[in-house]
Amino acid sequence: MTSKAGKKPFRRETLLYHQLDNDVVRCNTCSHQCTILKDTLGLCKTKRNEKGILYSLNCGMVSSYSVNPIEKKPLFHYYPGSYALTIGSISCNFDCPWCQNWSISKTNPAQVLKPVFTPPEEIVQKINSDSRITGISVSFNEPTLSLEYAIDIFNLLNSEIYKMFVTNGYMTQQALGLLIESGLTGMSVTIKGDESTVKKYCKADVNKVWENIHNANNQEVHVEIICLIIPTVNDNHQFYKEVTNKILSINENIPLHFTRFFPDYQFTHVEPTPIDTLEKAHAIAEQMGLNYVYLGNIYGHPLENTYCHQCNILLIKRTGYQISFFIDLELRKCPNCGEEIPIKC
Ligand code: SF4
Ligand code: SF4
């Protein structure tokens, strides 16, 4: 079913925008809410104003597929041990200089020489024909920019298939609402830093991301928070405390992942995060009262495991993507002390 681009199959009227005077439009897909003049593109270059109509230009422009363990997202309390078909497109609404997916996130639709259109039905067929797959993850670049395409796929999938985003969390509340209506039940959200760091590097307002986390949690979407700790950018105690306090004000059971940075893109001059820096961040968040704090990108580290937050017994052991369970996931209770363990499955 995959087809070569014919009559602009990637172009589709954007779901969320409104018209201003003189054929100018405002895009309401993400919180940048770009004002876009006639015949010009929004900041992410996936939205174009043509005579006062805003079009998405990357619908069905899939840059890659893979079948991945859910732990790779990383989500540790959401269908642990399962596999999701992971799809990505191109472009991003942030410009992080450390981006590990820069080859697709820094590419825009006009730069793709031979785009291949993948209809939503083809994604659904891939999922239904592989018995390992129990979910879909929209990931790699920023999935919010594929809002229309993701919604089409979600609406075609049955409710047994979980639907999740790996995101910077910068969608508008309207976009988040549409996704939840279409079946989104999980999000891995990256917090890049405190307010000034996110403003400096991503030209964005991190408070909007926290609002989305709050709203998603209130609407029973499973959320886990990822902080990639980058030396000289956000490796400070004040940030670890701020993130922890924000999560505590929403839900003490939201898992927090401090993950290790490795040099990439424009940050090849920065050393990988020292492991003791991450361990210190973990200790701070745990001492402040968060129930589930993890480290990531450190193969075999014991702080990638899940322990009962009451009695500290080992519940899930992770070595890379090898998972061993010491808990009955159906019961979701600690086998030692009986504490309820918040795991969605
Ligand atoms: S999706 Fe965001 S960055 Fe892209 S045009 Fe719309 S508001 Fe701007
Ligand atoms: S938000 Fe993610 S995909 Fe986008 S530039 Fe930043 S790291 Fe890359």
C-alpha cells in the first residue's frame, strides 16, 4: 500500500487553527501558536498558510518504523515488557542543540527528496499482523506535528491497542484534548530544564509543558517524565528539586527518569553525564518524596529497576531491555508488603 507521493498526499487541512484578517492564520497545534502570513510556513515548517487555509504538509510522511520495547521510550509503569510499533515523521517545534534525532527533527517536508506516503491503514495492518505488538508509539521527532495523522491511526485501531506519544509536551490543550478523545493513554514527556533553560535553548515556555502534564494526569493519561541531564545545561540541584516539587504537586506516583546524556549534534564538545551526577539527582528526588525515580542510559544500573516504595523489595529488574518480574502484574500489589503499585497494563 505504500505509495510514491502523487497529488500532494501529505497535504491536509490542519485541524487546529483560526483565521485572522487578510488571510493571516494562527496555528493552534502547539503552544508556539504561530501567526502565519499567506504563503508562508510556521516555525516547524510542517504547516503552510495557503490563501488563509492552514495545511499540514507531513501527513503520512513516515521517516521510520520499528518494533520497540516500551521500556525504550522510556515508560516503566505502562504495559511493562510489551512491544509497540514506533513511528516517526520529520521536523520539530523545538531546536534543542543536543538532539539525538537531529537527522529527522531538523529536516522539513520540502527537504525530503523522495517522500513515500504511508496511509494510516498500512500502519494499522502492520500492527494487526505482528503478534508481538500490543501498542503504538508516535515518537522520534515531535509527534504533535503529526496530530492529524496520529488521530487517524488511533481512530482506526481497536481499544486493546495502547496509544502513546514520546513528546516534548508542547501541544496546545486543544490538541491534547483531541488526542485523548482518540484514545491516547500514555505519554513520555521530556522536561528539558527550568524556565530560563527551556527559553534559552528551546525558545519555549516550560510552564505550558507542566500544564499539559497536569491536565493529562487529571484525565487519567499515564505520564512519565524524562529529564536528560546535560552537563552545563541542567545538571544542578535547583533543577532536580524544582522538577521533583512540580511532580509532587501533581502526583507523587508519576515516574521520573534522570537519563544520561551522550554527545550529539551541536553538543559534541560536551562530555557524557557523570554517573554520580545522576545518582545525586536520584537521591534528591527520592529524599523529597517521589515514589518512583529512575536512572536511564546506564546499562545494568540498579536504579533502572523498580522497587516497592514502601518496603524497597525488588519488583521489576531491568538489564537493558531484558525484564524480569517479581510482581504479579495482574494484581499490581507488592508481594512482600501488599502496597499497591501504580502500573498500567
Ligand atoms: S505546530 Fe507549532 S510550531 Fe508548527 S506552525 Fe503550528 S504553532 Fe507553529
Ligand atoms: S524536542 Fe526532541 S526531537 Fe525536538 S529537537 Fe528537542 S530533542 Fe530533538
